Amino acid sequence: MTDKRDEYIIRLSGVEIGNHKYSMICDKAFFELTRLDEIEEGTIQVRIEMEKSAKMMSLQLHFEGDVTVVCDRCLDFLTFPLDFIDFLVVNFVSHIDESFENDDNIWQIHEKAHELDLTHFLYEAIELALPTQLIHSDDENGNPTCNPQMLRKLAELTSNKTEQTTEIDPRWNALEQLRIKN
Ligand SMILES: [Zn+2]
């Protein structure tokens, strides 16, 4: 696996005060690099508009593309389109305040720092944008659009489980009869 992290680092040396634009692609290699387990593959373009001043940088990041995940119910692949905007404010400080708790969207960086590594920010933003339940949506009649074969297998497993439970029940019946005899 090649280390592609350089792509997600903004070099700060020589960047003038003012507005700057960047574009990055989060692809399969990115998701492997960041070990975002849920995501099998995907291509997300991130367009960044950065405004740099003497004291801070503010970034607006537009994420657009799709990711492929495994459906939690039928285990087939499932593609999610993503299109959202996130923000990041980076304050330049002369010394890093250890007690400062880095907020997700507000960071501190040393004023002499040479680079801004966005890898962590990018994958957290994508992870948060995904729904908590990764399953195929229902169709307009409210029926699941999951792999029908897998749905049948799941239904069989569920009914087998119910049968097993009824098979255990006779023991309780026996206990019940003992209780009656006494
Ligand atoms: Zn499914």
C-alpha cells in the first residue's frame, strides 16, 4: 500500500494571506489508509476554499461523491451518495496551549507550522456524514430492497430459532408437572 497522505496535506510555507482553493480526492486508497472499516471503496471529491489571515485560516470543504459500504442486513454492496459542506477553523498560536481541547471544527496550530494535515479531518467528516444504519432503503411500497435470496435465508434462520425455542419449552412443562404432582 502506498502512503498517499501527502495528498491531504496543505503546505503552509509561502502561502500568502488571502483566498486559496484546493481540490483533493478521497478514493479507495484513502479509505484503506485511514482504515475506515465500513467503507469498501468510494470516490469523493473535496473542494476546499481557504481564507488565510495573520491569525487564522478558515476552510470551507465541499464533499461530493459516493461511497460503497456493506449492507448490515443482506451483506450486499450498497452505494451512498454524499454531498455536504463542512467547516474548519485553524488558529495560529505562538505556543500550543496543552489545555485547549481540540474541537472537531476548531483547531490550534503553531504559527510556524509548515503544513496542515487534513487526513484525520476528512475521514471523520465522511464517517459522520454516513447514516448510523447502513442498510438498503425500502421501496415506495415499504418493502426492503435488500438481496431477496439473503432475505429468504434470514427469514428461515429466524423461524428455525423460534422452533428451537419451542423445543426447549418441554423442560419447563416437565417442571410444571413436577410442581403439580407435589
Ligand atoms: Zn441490504
